[in-house]
Amino acid sequence: MRRILIADDHILIRKGLIQVLLHEFPSVLVTETSDGEDLLRKVLTEKWDLVITDISMPGRSGLEILEEIRLHAPALPVLVLSMFTEEQYAIRALKAGASGYLNKMTAPEELIKAINWIMLGKKYITPLVAEQLANGLQQKTGKEAHEYLSNREFEIFKLLASGKSVSAIAEKISLSASTISTYRSRIMAKMNLHTNADLALYAVDHKLL
């Protein structure tokens, strides 16, 4: 019997996924969780055939959790299913160890196609992500400024650019306000920007929001 673990902090998303999975795989055993720390605990203590996870959940960054999963269970297939577009996170997720990346607006048919492909031990890459990878190989110039950010820095960059305050970000991702301020300073230095408005303008120009 296949065992699939779903991690998402929105209960409606989890229940919808379970319905899709049970319709396609009637004998599958599906377990759900709502945060990254519990996801990691379950991966470390139980055996799974597939993990389907969001990357934006309470607590630690989903990409950090993904890297932990790769460290402790390198053979475990992980499909990232996120509200963020492929342009924003797909390459980062694949580099962190994901077997595939899909936007939550994806049709159920493509989700099932991706699952079947990943369960064969292969990477599922959409045409858009394939184009991103090809363009990255062809570029002769340096990286864009945001590509020098770590996964955690990129997460905080996006929250700052969307208008979130330092205190709101600290509460959302369970870090202290001083830590977020330190991250903000580091982000500004790496990107050679000076204000949150600069971050917002950059994010809009590069289609990161």
C-alpha cells in the first residue's frame, strides 16, 4: 500500500488533495499535517512513498525543511505544491531537493501525472521550468540580485516587498523582530537597495509578487 504524506497549513487544500488522491489511487493511505516541523518529524520516524508539501507554512521555511528531508531521507520523493508561481520558487525548490514543483492552480490531471512520474524516481519539470533552466544555462551575464539571497533571505525579502512589517514577519515565521531586522539589513546589502519601497519595486519589476 502506498503511503503519502501531505503538508499544508490550509485544511481545505489538504482535504481537496486527499479527495483527488483517493479518486486516482483508491488503496492509498494518506496522512496530513499542517506545519513543517511535524512534517520533518513524520519523515524521520515513519516510512513514506511520497511527500506533497507547501513551502509557506508556520515556523521554519519550507525550503529549509526540504533540505532537511533531503539530508535524512535522500531517496524520498517530494512534490512541492505551492501558491507561488513557478517563476518565483520552482528552481529554488528543485535545487533544495524537490522532485517536482507545481502551482496550486494546476489541474488535478497534471497533479496525478506529476505524482506518477515522480513515483518512478524521476524529476517532474513543467515546460515553463524547463525554459527557466535553459535560459539560466544560456545567460552569459551575472545573476540577478535576488538570486544571491539564501532561501530564508528570499522568503523574508518577498514578505518585506509585499508590505509586511518586521514585527508581522517575525510573528509569521516564528523568529524575533531583531533577527528579522538583521535579515533585512543583509538583504538590502546583498541587493544594493535601501528601503522597503525599493524592494517592492524590484519585486514587481522581476515578477516576484
